[in-house]
Amino acid sequence: MALFSSKKSAARLTEPQLVPEHIGIIMDGNGRWAKKRGLPRQAGHVTGAKVFRTIAKHCEKRGIKVATFYTFSTENWKRPQEEVDAIMNLLREYLKESLADFKKENIRTRFIGDRSMLAPDIQELMAEAEEATAQKDGMILNIAINYGGQAEIATAVRAIAQDVKDGALDPDAIDETCIEQRLYTAGQPPVDLILRPSGEYRLSNFLIWQCAYAEYVFDEILWPDFTTADLDRALDVYAGRHRRFGGV
């Protein structure tokens, strides 16, 4: 696991075959960014949301097949209610504008996580966004809302247990593929690269099954300051890794 600095020279564009199929991005540092500027934490989330749109589009342009953005975790409900409300309002705004914003992009939007705790209008907007982009065949954009990796696995296990109980599944047939087929990311490639800005060095319960053999790139940049050049540098670092998958 390596750290790269935003002060390094601009990276060369990686060869297409060296670009990760699936990248996971932990958008971290919005609150600290705002605090450094004497602004309310919500201001960091507003700026971070704009950066998200820019980086999502750049992922598609770089040939990434799946990009998963960690937007709101199952643990984020512990934050001050004012901040939670601000994040949810930003989500509403994004969902209402997303069709126009991504109209020219060949991006399919999906949401992963437990929607049951979200407001009904947000759930409806999420469903509408997914339906409107369902026929697009370009990059899949996973937006993780009320998502937790452990909760995702627990949900998959419950589904397997129910299938066994119903006689639809033989316990001896349970394997890694069986579990993967019941994850939110079923049918998608495993994560090749996890990118986390803000100077933190942990997964924070993000895609923990899918990251079994992922590469990690950490950056000290706070998310609202993250640019397409920073993403290109991360992809360049990834291209230089030798992935053995348990081999030699």
C-alpha cells in the first residue's frame, strides 16, 4: 500500500490494458476541508459533490468499466443531524439534476446499500435515475448510500440461508461465487483499485468482500481539492503495480 503526493509531476496516461476495470473511491475530507476555511461542514459536502461529478465523468473517459463512490456509510448516521440532513438534501439535488448532468455521458447509474432508512422521495428518485440510465452500456457508476461492507455480506448470508431453508439451495453448493451473486455488486468485476484521499489509511467498511485482491493508493489531498490530474496519477501508480493474486 503506497502513498503518493499531489506535488509530484503530472503522471503519464496509462495504457488501456493497465487501467483498472473497477475502481472504488472513498470521498473523504469534506468536513476538514471546510473547517480549514472557517466554513460549516456542509460547505465541504457541497464542494465535494461537484468534485464527485467531475471525477465520475473522468473515470468513464479513462475507460474504467465500474466506478464505485462511497457517499454515505451505515455509520454516518452518527454524525450531527444537521450534517446528515445537508448530505441528504445534496443527494436530492444530485438525483434531480443527474439526468441533465450526465445526459451526454454513456454512464449507467446504480445505487448500492440499504435504501430502507432513506426518505421515500429519495428512494423514488434513486429508482427513477436507475431506470433512466438502464439501457446505457458504458461505465457503471455505483453510488454507495447507507452502505456498509459487513452489512452487505450479512444480507447475502441471510438470502443464502433463506434459499437453503426453502430447499432451493444445497448447503454443499455454497461457495465464493454463491455469495458474490447475492452482493449489491453481483455481476460486476472485483475491485482492482481503492483510492482514498484525505490522509486516512483504512477501508472504513467499504467493499470489503470485493477488495480481496485490490490495490490501494492513499493520498493526503482532501476530497474537495481532488482533481482529474490526481486521479490520473493514481491510475499511473496502479499501472506500475505487479499483481500476483497469490502467485509469484
